[in-house]
Amino acid sequence: MATPRDFDPACEDPAEVAGRLGVDPDTGLDASEAEARLQAHGANELRPASRVPFWRRVVAQLADPLIVLLLAAVVVSVVAWLVEGAHGWPIDALVILAIIVLNAVLGLVQESRAEKAVAALAVMTRAHSTVLRDGELRTVTSDELVPGDVLALAEGDRVGADARLVRANALRVAEASLTGESLPVEKDPATLDRRVPLGDRHDMVFAGTAVSRGTGRAIVTETGMATEMGAIATMLDETVEEPTPLQVEVAHLGRMLGRIVVAIAIVVMLTVTIVQGVDTPSGFVTVLLLGVSLAVAAVPEGLPAIMSLVLALGVQRMARRNAVVKKLSSVETLGSASVICTDKTGTLTTNQMTIQRIVTASGVVDLGGVGYAPVGAATSKGRELGDGPLRAEAQLVLGAGSLVNDAQLAEHDGVWEIEGDPTEAAFLVAARKVEGAAEEAARYGRVGEVPFSSERKMMSTAHRHEGGDVVVLSKGAPDVLLQHCTRLQVGDRIVPLDPVRRAHALAEIEALSEEAFRTLAVAYRPAPELAGRPPGDPLQADAAGPDEIAEEDLVYAGVVGIIDPPRPEVRPAIAEARAAGIRVVMITGDHPATAARIARDLGIIGEDGIALPGARLDGMDDRQLRDAVRTVSVFARVAPEHKLRIVDALQAEGLVVAMTGDGVNDAPALKSADIGIAMGITGTEVTKEAAKMVLADDDFATIVHAVREGRVIFDNIRKFLRYLLYSNMGEVLTVFLGVVFAGALGFAGASDEAVVLPLLATQILWINLVTDSGPALAMGVDPEVDDVMARPPRGLHDRAIDLGMWIGIATTGIVIAVATLLTMDAFLPEGLIPGGTDTFETARTAGFTTLVFAGLFTAFNARSATSSAFRSVFANRWLWGAVALAVALQVAVVSWAPLQVAFGTTSLDAAHWAVCVAMASSVLWVEELRKLGIRAVARRRAARTTGPGATGPSVGAPASGIADTRPR
């Protein structure tokens, strides 16, 4: 007996397959042989995904470079506390440690869902199957199936394993979740002459698919992980989940800040030691504490926790817009996406077959509406369909098509649903759109049938009118049905179907096919020979045959064009995405002509654009595929491994890839993409578990809303980074310049401290951990200031802190430091600004206050890198609340005696407060002047780009760009 995978059953005769697997198709396996094979091959189930231990998930939370940096700060802080004598509690270390714990808890709560994709696959394939064993049909659980079992398939069955068909009777199988094919696939046991893509293996059925019509027998060839579903499970298990762009950026930021912190601490400590001649143990301890404080000041300790909170709030906002994000760091990824790869069936389209066109002898009727809801107008040449021959012919086609039909249409809780074949159901829906068609059909009752078969490619039924007449109705493949027709319906007349009229009908059918419509033709004939049967002796559907219902001398009524139509909201969503610099790529298992038609309708490609079939991808190496993905925007007839290769090729081009899908075949690519997006309604559980985001409404337009939200989130991350680093740079430069220029500023003469510092370590920690955190968090929920969709997505290598921000950090830090130090100088007797009369403690308190207030003014500056701080200044009430709280806390630390002792402050009078506020506001005015200059330069550049004679790329034009990739 051959083992699975030793041969290709699709390319071998059923008898050969049965011989290889040691089974008689007429009796099946005996019970003992089935049990032996079950022991040899194992249960027909998928290998469960490995679970990540809790401790490893905790370690992963702490492995972030920023967290490592903070842990190092904790260690240094504890060491400094011990060196100082271990008095009291190491407050700074404890605060930082609390922040680390908070960040880890937030991350674990949001990411606590374990990987369940393969487990969901197992649930999907767990069902019952009918098998032939010991010559009898038995029902077994699908996990008991073994190679060689003979499956008995019937409508509604879930296929339990991959199997080679032995015989089929009008068998159609829904394979959309596995291959992306929108229509149920017609199955035929005829042997293939060569290996073909999965969607074209008509002599095979696959695990996890469903029988939508007909019956059949098949020999199980593969079970468990050896099935096509198992191959997808293996790909899912082996697919490496790439870090999100935000994770990459935060890691880079952590490494960069780590180097900067070490450099700052060393430089400042050496400078203080040399300039002030520190040579005592207590002086060295003071310098060490200062270095630790500055290190803590240079690192935005609250950044990880604030970022987690901002992302968590972003998750909630997206959920309200029907975009459910499963992983915190993925919230921002969609905003970085430069390519959205999307499945077609069920994502861009409704996955509901719809008749859109009727072609008869008198013309063409177009039907509006999408999906199974029987709502839509009937028009001809753009006008409402009126009375006349064309209307009568359309009524005949739809009425007859809805009678020679085994599907059902029903409304449940306002939602229209079907049972049976989707193409047949399309007639039931369309008949309700043309007044009179459904009403006339209701006057007929079926009295017999000749069922559809793959060999005949047509179906006929006999119906008795309530008046007693009997008519035979036929529906099928147009080229086949026309061979049975000798006459043609024209209005209320029947004329001969002569060669000219036949050629015209074939040309119309060909034109529909070229537009990617699936076509079905309808014909009829009066059957007076059947009308003589007494009413009490009707034809029996299971007894009627070709001898009783003759399918000759038919009257050709017309042909319908059926398609799975695009969702109406998708085209404008794609246009908005393109305007935002995002490319949309369709990747589908459907037919190339159908894929190209839908892509053209949606504006993904131009009128001359085509689809690149999966068969072409098999002959491409990785370099050739990378060349192809630069220009091709539609890939059709692709297998799951093709989707994965396409996503990998786009990522290799430096693009951030979002991948949408709903079928099992999409799951590996969703997991590999930078962000996988599953459909929440039509999507399988497998897809939802493999994805990082789920669309609760299956609306492609929701993706565009989520893109905007993701960009706003990244903008807000840049805002609080800008704010924290502006403030931190101000603190560092204040201490550094205050130490270097202590003599010129009058500090040395006014203080009797061994080491004269403009700020105490506790004051630096107060600014960094208390007054900065509230505004930073408020900026994390800041409304959109600049139009985030008016610019292209950020590049993969674009830094969150770019050169422009570094310039802003440096200039703002200098302004804050100068304002702080001059405020102190103004209140001291000596220095650059003579006339002061205050003590050094009062001057330092005033400088401390100025530094805090300058940071609060900076919060408004940081809301945009280019727009004025006064634009939408009152839009963020949380920021105003945070600023008010910070002011109240600063007043308390300056005025309340217990806090004065803890932070080395003294009370200030009204004059002091006024000077502090005025000097702190200088950072706002300097930044406003800088932004004014930036906007002026930008306007001049825009004028040069868009002025007379300027040439530039057009935005939003459909990308064809694939002429060189046409099949040859």
C-alpha cells in the first residue's frame, strides 16, 4: 500500500488510487484495517500550537531596550542610595521600578491571548463523516478517518479529509475559505493530465471545505497534517512573526538614549569634578547623585508606561470604529502601512453572487443592488425598464430561472439569507427586482425534474401552471443549452433560432464572459404531452428522467451575467488610501479575469491592467518576484504559499505591509505581514487568531479609518516624545551650563555648598516623574492637529526622532536652560544681571519653578512640529487639566512647608512668580518664530512645485504599470 504523499492522486485514475491505498471503493475498509491504519498514521487532526510559558511572556515584556535602560537606572540609584548611607527609602528607584511593573502589567493584559491559529484550524476540521466500511455506510468522527477510507458526500457535509473522487453527481464544493474561489467548485472525477493549482483540482475534495450541492464518493488520500489544511497549519507554525515598526522604533530609541545617557552622566560628572574642584568623599557622593539624577532626567522614564497607555486608549478608540486590535504595539502599525494586500472574496466583494445583467433578443437589462437583499432597480441604457418586449423577456428569464432552481431565499431578523447553490439563489433575488417575474413564477408547481450533472452541464424541470398547462424549463451553460434550442423568444413571439440569431446570441454570451461575468442561459418549451396526466398523478421528481421530460426543441429565452460584486463602500475607501500614499494590492485565489474585472471596478488597476496568475509565480525566484511586486497590483489563482511569498517580497522591498483576508488560505500571510487584518463576520476563526486586528463589520472602509487612527497615534507618540525630550534636554543643559558658568552667573559667591548645583537631584526627579508625566499622557490622546492623511506613510527607516526633531530638542533645551539660569541670576546679588537681593535657595527655587513652567509651555509647542501652538489650542481638555494639575503641584512644592523640606525650596512672592512665568514663556515665543520660518519655507517650496510649468506626480491615479508582466 502506498503511503500519503508518495503519489499525486489528482493525476491518477481512481482505480489506480484505490489500488495504491489497498481499498475496494465498493466495500471500503474493514473495521480492523481501519483501526490498524489509525494506529499507523495517527488521528486525523492538526497539531496544536505550542504555548508560550508565562515566564517567557514576562521576560519578553522586560526585554525592551527602554525597560533595560530603566532597570540599569534603578540599580545605579540603589547603589548611590547605599553609598550615601541608606537613609530612608530609595524613592527614585522605587518610582522607576513601579513604572516598569505598570508597563509590564499593561502589556501582559493586552497580549494575554495565546497563539490559537492552529488550534482554531483543528476546531474547524472537527466534524462527522459518513464512510463505507465493511460494505456499509457508517458515521464516524472525522478524526477517525484514515487513508483509504471511502467517503460518502452529500449536500451540507463538511469534508473531513483530502480525498480523490470516485464518482460525483452534480457535486459542487464551497472552497472559498481554502482557495479564495468565490463560487462553489464543480467537481468531476475525470483524471487530470498534469498537476494544476489547488483551485483547479476538480477531481479532489479537501478537508475543511463544504458540499454545497450534489452527492459523491471519494477515497481518502491524506489525513491530519498531511492535508492541504495541514500544510497551511505547518506554514502558520513556521511563519516568524516580525516585530512591528513601533517595536523596531522603540528598540532603536532605547539603544540611542542609553548611549546618550551614559555620555551625559560621564561628561557632567567630570565637568563638575574638574570645574568645582571636588576632592572630598561627600563631594563625590553629591556628584554621583547628580550624575544619576541627570541620567534619570535624560531618560523619559514614563515613556514605556505612557506609550502603553496611549496604545491601550488607541485600542479602545479603534474598537469603537469596529477595528479590534489584539496586540498593543500593532495599533500604530496600520498607520505606517505603505501597502494593503487584500483578498477579494468577502473582503472587497460581498461573497454573495448577484445577477447584474440580463441579455435577451430585445436588448440588455441591468439590475442594481448588491448581495442577497432583493433591492435594486431594473434599467436599460440608463433608464428605468418600462413595459414592452424587453421587460417581458426579462420576466421570462428570471421567472423561469427561479423555478428551475433548488435554492431557497429567506429573511431572518432583517437579514436575507440563502440555502443552496449561490448562483441559483441569485435568480430568486433578481426575480424580485423585476416586477411580475416572481409573482408569475409563484403560479407554477414543480412536477418533475432532470437534475444537473457535470457531464450534461444543465438542469430541467417540469412545472404545472395553476391553469393546468405544463411547461419544461431548462437552465445551464449557455453553449450547451443553445445546442438544445431551435427557437428564440422575441417579445411575445417565438421565432426560429437561425444561424444568424444563434451567432448573435453566442457573441453576447462571449461579451459577458469577457467582462468576467459567470453566465447561465435559460430556455423553455410547452409540454402538452405532460399536461394530460391527471392532477392526482403528478410526475415524481425522483422518478422523472430524460424520457419523460424531453430537453429538445427548446425556446431560448436569454442569458444572465452573474458576479460577486464589489462592496459599495470599497471604491471610495481605496481612493482615500491611494490619496494617502498607500498602495492596494489584490491577492486572490479566484480566476484572473474575475480578479482583474473587480480590480478595475475598484480603481486598483487601470483599464488595461491585468492579473498575474499564480502559475507564473511558481517559475519566479525571489529576485524576480521582487521585481514583479513593484508593478503588479493584482495576483490571481494563487495558493497560500504564493500569498506568503508576495508579502515577504513586498517587505523585502522595505514596505510596511498590511494583509487582509477571511479564509484559511489567508492565515499564514496574515501572520507574516506587519499587520494582519481579519474579517470579523465572514472570516474563519483561523484567520481571526492569526491576525493582529479584526474588522468587526467586514468593511474595507474601516481599514482606512484605522489607518488615520494609527497615524494619529504615531503623531501623538512623537508629540509626547518631543515634549519629554524638550523638557529633559532643558534640565540637562540647565545643570551642565549652571555648573560650567557658576562663577559668571553669581552662583559660587551666593552659596556655601561644597558643590554648587543649580538644581538638586530631588528637584530633577520631581520634574521628570511628576510634572512631566501628566501633560505627556494628555498629549497621547491629543486630537488631530495636522491632516495626517495628507502625507505619505512614513518610511520603514524613518525615525520617530528625526533630524528636525533633534534640532528642535537642542534649540528648545538651550532656550529653557538660558531662561532658567537667567532667572536665577536675576535674583542674586552678583552675576550677569546685577541688582538681586535674594538668597541662593530662593534663586534656585525660582529657577526650579521657571524650568517647570517652561516645560508646561513646551507642552503646547510639542503638539505640532510646524503648526502654531495657538491652532486648536483648546481642543485637548485633558492637556489643560494636566497643566493645571502640574501648576498646582508646583505651587504646593514651593509653598507647603513639608514639601519645602523634602525638595529644598523656599516660598516665592508675587514678583518672583511673575518673573518665573514671563521667563518660562520665552520658550513658546521662540518656538513660534521657528515654526513661522518652517511654514514660510514650505510655502515657497509648494509654490515652486505647483506653479506654472511645474511638473510632478499625479496623486491617486490608478497604477497599471504591469504591461511588462503580461503572460506570454
